[in-house]
Amino acid sequence: MNDVAKNIAQIRATLPSHVRLVAVSKFHPAEMIREAYDAGQRIFGESRVQELLLKKPVLPDDIEWHFIGHLQTNKVKQIVPFVSMIHSIDTPKLLQEINKAAEHIDRKISCLLQIHIAREESKFGFSFEECREYLRSGAWKDLHSVQLCGVMGMATLTDDREQIKSEFLSLHKFFNEIKKDYFSEDESFREISMGMSDDYPLAIEAGSTLVRIGSRIFGERVY
Ligand SMILES: *Cc1c(COP(=O)(O)O)cnc(C)c1O
């Protein structure tokens, strides 16, 4: 087995059956994605539109592409025709734009609300309160070409495991709150996307359903 296949097998062996693996292939070439594909991996995460547009046409059609990075509204149209899930909804406007583009081509796109759970200032996402306010507004109910499927978050980059764990738990708690208040009848609202190479075991303990793992599969990224 090559390294990519070995790494995927190792990670899979540790994932509970309710947790899906998103292989984050950003900055890695199509050939490496192919190796992961040949090892049975089907969900891949990319964070840049241009890079995704170059890779998609040279790779198999049954790949489920998940967009996980900050998405500018003017680039929405380019990925809506083929992405299966967008993890990084960080403004009401972005969700509206995705809805508009999807409606136009008769697709429905699965989306996750990105919540800012880290201490760092720079990360994108709704605060808990901003997200509550948006859900309270009800504006999302008119967007019939997007399906809200859950939440996504990134923990602070720190060695403090307790800190990371408590951030993940805060996201799980928030998921439970909005599930109860707005999505209790909605079976599609069930995803908590959290956990990366260095913290995914903690994320799983805290209730993750989608882990986004890059460097532990493909090696360090070259910037
Ligand atoms: C790059 C990235 C990941 C994967 O990070 P690794 O540490 O390489 O596993 C996960 N989520 C998002 C949003 C990313 O940008």
C-alpha cells in the first residue's frame, strides 16, 4: 500500500460508523487524490475555488466534493453545479447567493453554518448569537434550493487539549439547541463538522459526524 492508502486505512479504523471522513486535498495534486480514491475514499474537501475547478475535470465523476474554505459570493456560481456540500456558510448573503445559483440550475445544495468557536480573531463564521439571530429572522426558510444540514467549526490552534475539547463541546451544545428550536422535524439537519488532523479524536469524543482531515492523509502541505 502507498502512504496515502495506508494513512486512510489507519484513520478509518479509528472512526466510529456514524462519523464520515472528508479527505482535505487542498494544495495536493490530482494524482494524490487519485491514490485516495483508489483506496476507496469518495468525499474530498477543497478550500479554493480555482484549485477545485482545475482538479474536478481530471478526476472521477463519483467524487463528492465538499467546499470547506471561505467562499466569496462572486465565485458561488462556479462551484454550485457540482459540489455536494458547502461547510463554510459564514453570512446570510452567501447562503442567499448559493440558493439563487442552485435554483437557476435546479439543484439543491447541502450547507453547513460555520460557527466561530475559536479564541483566534481571524477565523470566519457566525458567533452563536449572530447565528441565533439569523435563524430567528426566518429568512432562511424561503431558500428552497439550499438544505441546511448542520454546523461546522474550527477549534483554536493550541496544545491545550481541554480548551479544544471545550470548544468542540460548545459547538455540539449549540447544534442541539438549534436542532431543538428550528430543525426538530428535519432529518437532514444532523451534521457537526469538526475535527482536523491534530484534533479529530477530541472532536469525535465531542460528537463530530464529519471530520476534515488533510495532512494526516496527504502529508504536510507545501505553501
Ligand atoms: C485545511 C483544512 C482542514 C484540514 O487541515 P489538516 O490540519 O491538514 O487536517 C480542515 N478544515 C478546513 C476548513 C481546512 O481549511
